[in-house]
Amino acid sequence: MSGYGDTNIDGLGYGDPEQLVGPSDAGYGDPSQDALIFVLLENRTVHHRGGAQVRLIGTLSDSLGPYRLSIEVDGQTTYFHSGLAGQGVDLSQKRGVLQAYSPPAPAGTYPLTLHCGPSFQLSYTVNSPLHILPDNRAQERYQIRRAPPELFHTGPRYNHLEDIDTAITKPARPPYIHIILDTFARHSRELTGRAQTVLTADHPIGAQQLNVESVYQFPPSGEILISGARYAYSVSGNTLTLTIGLKRAYAKLSEVIHV
């Protein structure tokens, strides 16, 4: 983005000579005019269930706020939530940071659009897309679901009772009790837990490509445990590639835990 130039025709103006976000703006205007210079997507990968924090960092003008952030989901413009009561999808920058929470969406790569200005008529495409992956699993989720009496429908209480979800379609909104319990479980896992997923099919002895439900939050390489056996792995797209073949056969829904 070229920013706002000075009032002289040969002036270089103020701003970055390279366009990082939004349409090119090479016009000559008031040098005191506030300008949106750039924004950078801090965390580029989130899970598909919605409610994942997304942060945009950059030079943001108060005069262009409030802001809105959106992606296209199934052909519809879908906005991120502010996470603040009464503020809805309107986002306010604080010290150069816009914080928002993702909507539920199928797995995929999504261009981000930032809306601002009067009646949100200005829009800018953020320099980096957002990658949405199938959510992973964690023991904390099922432990918390087992805490209330069985009278409460808290969702599947054990890992093997949960259907496989590779995020091909947009997830349906779960009951509020599921949202509350899963939110507590997610915070607990992020503090003390480990990335975990399951096999989506039976795997024979010697297999090195593991078809898993999710690789979300798995480091690019490391070690995993499958039923107590330790294997070195690397992430290959949506699969885990082992350095040696499986020592035994494993059934569908076998737990895969990063160590």
C-alpha cells in the first residue's frame, strides 16, 4: 500500500512502498490523513469448531473503526465475533491488535477480509489466509464430560464413542452445556495437555502412513504414542508419516498422542 502522499505532485508520501493489504492507494491527499498501513495475521491455523482466537497486528487507524473480519463459508460472508458482550461482530483495535474469534467452518484455506470505514464500505484482503483444520481430541474433553451425573447430556464421555469428524462440512452448533464443558477442557489442554487424535481406519503391521482425524497442533515432527508404543513421525499434509513401520496392527479409533 502506497499510503497517503503529500500535496506536491512529486512527493513520495507516507507509507510502505509495497502493498501488504487492501487495494493500492497511490493518490495524493492530506498528509495528516489517518491511513491503514498494514495488518499481519499472527496465528494462521485454527480448528474448525469455531471460537478459536485470531489476532491481527498492524498499524490500525481509530478513525476507520470499528472493524469487522470475515471469511466466505459455503458461499456466505461469515463474520468473526469480538468475544465481548454487547459488541457482537464489531472489533476494536487495542495497541495495534485486533482480536476476534473464528466461526465454525469446514476445513480449508480461507482468505480473510477486513471491513472498516463508514458503514464498513472499505474492505481489505489480509496478506495471509487462514488455515482451518479438523479439531484434535484430548482426554481433558472426555474427563470433564464425565464429571456431571449421567442425567446431563454432555456428549460422548469416552474417546471411542465420538464419531470421526474430518471437518468436511460445517459443524452444527452443539448444545450450550457441550460448549461450556468443551471450553473448559480446551483451556485445560492448552495449559497442561498434549495434542491427540485417532486413526480413521484400521492399519496393518508395517504401515508407515497413518490416516488420522486431525494433525491440528501436532508439531511438524516428533514422537507419538499409539497404545503405549512410541514412534517417531513427521507431518505430511493431513497424515502422519512414521520413520519405521507399525510394530502391530491398530484398529480404527486407536488413540494417537503426541509426547
